[in-house]
Amino acid sequence: LLGRGKSYQAHPGNVALLDIVDQSLAQYAEGDKQTRKVLKEQIMEMVLNQGGRFLRLSDDGLDWELLTEAEACRKIRNAFR
């Protein structure tokens, strides 16, 4: 889930994403731009293959919307920070 605060941080999907990112942290830190891009794509593929989705709350706050591929990659990139 895309968002700020403890409720988002503690969400099982976000916790699982951070676990995957933690396992890849050294490889990401040592990699060049192309390596990092491939790594982000692999992580996105892992999440999607496990039935995960990248979501954000709609503007009206009533529904969840799928992130675009670029937005999901940005979320993964930010998780490496």
C-alpha cells in the first residue's frame, strides 16, 4: 500500500516487500544503474507472482487503485533508502 504512517508500514504486504528489499540491499548498493533497474523489476515480478499488488487509496478515499508500473518501481526504489 502506498501511503504514510504506521498503519501502512505495518501492512503485511509492505512488510513482505521490505523483507525482499532487505535481502537485496547489498546487491542494489553495489550495482550500477542497469543492475538496479533489473533488480527493481525482479522484485516487482516476485511480488506480483505471489499475488501481491501495488495499491494506493483513491482521491475520494473510498477505493483502492492499482499503481502504474512506473509508480510501483518508484515505491520499490524508495524502499531501498
